[in-house]
Amino acid sequence: MSNTDGKPTVAMPLLIVVIASAFKDLFEDRKRHQQDQEENERKVLTADASARVFRPNDWQHLRVGQVIKILRD
């Protein structure tokens, strides 16, 4: 004989946990996306070989093989 008379008792707590987890993941993903965007918009000095100078450029436009200048804070 069943204690719950055939009524599902696990569905509601499980649904609450799944929804809470989804909201937590959504919040973390949005925060990570915002941090990634801020990092990609930071400036970096890249070498311009034709002019023999370093020019500011966004991190998101940096490509493999480009020479960058690292400055100490």
C-alpha cells in the first residue's frame, strides 16, 4: 500500500530545484558574458610594422602572430 495514494510527491520539489538551478545558471552566464565583453574591449598596444610604432587596439581584434607591447602597471 502506498503512503501517497498514488499522488506524485517528488515532482514538485524536483521542479523547484530544477527551476532554481536554471535561474542560477542564467545569472552566472549573464555575468560571465558581461565580464568577457569588458575584457574584449580593453586596449592593447599592437605593433604596426609599416610605421614602426605600437598602436592601441581592442583585445577582441588581436590575432595570432601579432606582436604586442606589455606595460607594467
